[in-house]
Amino acid sequence: MSAAGDDASEQRYRDRYFTSRDELVLHYRDYPGSEEHPPLLCLPGLTRNARDFADFAERYSPRFRVIALDFRGRGMSDYDPVPARYVPLTYAYDVIELLDELKLPQAIFVGTSLGGLVAMTVAGIDPIRIAGSILNDVGPELNPVGLDKIRAYVGKSERFRSWEEAAAALKAIFGPSFDRYTHADWMRMAKRNCRADNGAIVFDYDPAIAVPFSAPLPEVPFDWWPLYLALAEKALLIVRGANSDLLTAGAAERMALAAPGVDLVTVPHVGHAPELNEPEALKAIDAFLDGL
């Protein structure tokens, strides 16, 4: 089965599935690669899915096996009937179950936004599973401005009449941060974010993922720093979009200073989050993987 925007005749991966401990069927793309290295395990952002990593996976497979997961409630994975389970701890246990299913003792985690928080969570509960990690525009300090922006659009059950209309909607939200994106870029983003549904185009996730994300904040905010420092005990690369409204330049610098050996690269002309196919990102990722 080929997702929107993919050419099945050139498909370089297999769609695979596993069943979670609470009986949800979860999907991942499996790109073949060498068994000499731990695989690259790609974890997407809050409203995103495995399609975000298509370019990344095709670049690094077959040098590495690349696994790109659809979190529960996204893409080709089952929706969770209990929205309260749409939280990083649940996703972290899903990831560990996937590694167990594949009999993989370790992976190199590549986490965009929410995916990075999940990687940090895994570092806190089962650190041996992490051979190294790439955090894409996320960290233990998140800018309230960026969080409020996400809350403003996540979970809205919009239906678009065409792919053009969906692309225009995404440009209206993210356009100022991605100042060099062309019309073709926005169309490609639409086809990775959305799917066709009964004659309309809709976002490819369960709107109920917004339920825990939109819950009132606790009086004492959760401290992500211990989990970040646990992750940073292994090789770590931080990628930040220069125009990001979620991970500020100051927060990224504090992350780099807090752990020796951490690498930081800033990708110009993009916001939250880089696609990891930009020249600056690829140069840093190539060097990071060579170092591993």
C-alpha cells in the first residue's frame, strides 16, 4: 500500500505492522539496510507520520536499515479509543515493543519534535536501547509561543476540497518560518501531512490526539532535563531550524553546553521543524553517523 505522494513503482520500503500490548495494530516503514550498524529509528512529530522521513530514509538506506514509525493515531496505525493514552510515555513503550518485535537490542533514534520527546523518554526508562540519537528541533525547554501555535491548529477536523487548498492552508500556518518554500514544497508537505477521505483532503491523524495536549498545564511543569541528560550520555546531534518558534537558539545552546560532545547545527530559512534533507542538516548528519 502506497501513501499519498509516493510512487509505488519506486517504493524502496515495506509496509509492516505489529500489535501493541493494548491490541492496537501499528504501522512502520522498513527500508532495508546493513546489519553491521544499529538501524535508524525515525519518530515523527505530533501531527506527522512516517512519510516525513521518505527523503531521509532513501538517503541512508541501504547503508543503514531505516525504520519509520507511525505513532498510534497517525498515518496507517490504529487510532486509540482512549485519547488519554496519546502521550510520550505510551509512545515510548510502543517503540520499545517494536524493537523487541524486531529483536533489535539498540537503534539510533531520529526524533522530530514529539519524536524527540519520545526518544528522551526511552532514555529514561530503557537507556540501553539507544545507540545514539538525533533530536530535530526539540529539547527539554520548549518555547510557550511555539506550543501555543501548535495548540491553535492541532485537532481541527478540517476538510479541504483539493490538494491545492490543503497546501495553501499549511502555507498560511507555517509560511513565515519557511521563507524559501516554493509551491511544489507546500504541495509535497500537504501530501505528507494529509490523506484523501471520501472526496476531501483531511489531516492524516486522529483529531483526538489534541485531548491530552490541550489539557490544563500542571502547577509544577514536568522537568525534561533529566531525560535529556540521560539521552545525551550517548552520541547526540541537535538539529534546529533557524526560524523555529519551539526550540529557541538559547535553549539549543544550553542543551549543547550541558553535555560534552553534543553537536549542534542550525538550518537556515526553516522553522519548526527541518525536513532533514537540507544541505546543512545532511552535512551534520553524515558527519555524526560517520563518527558513530
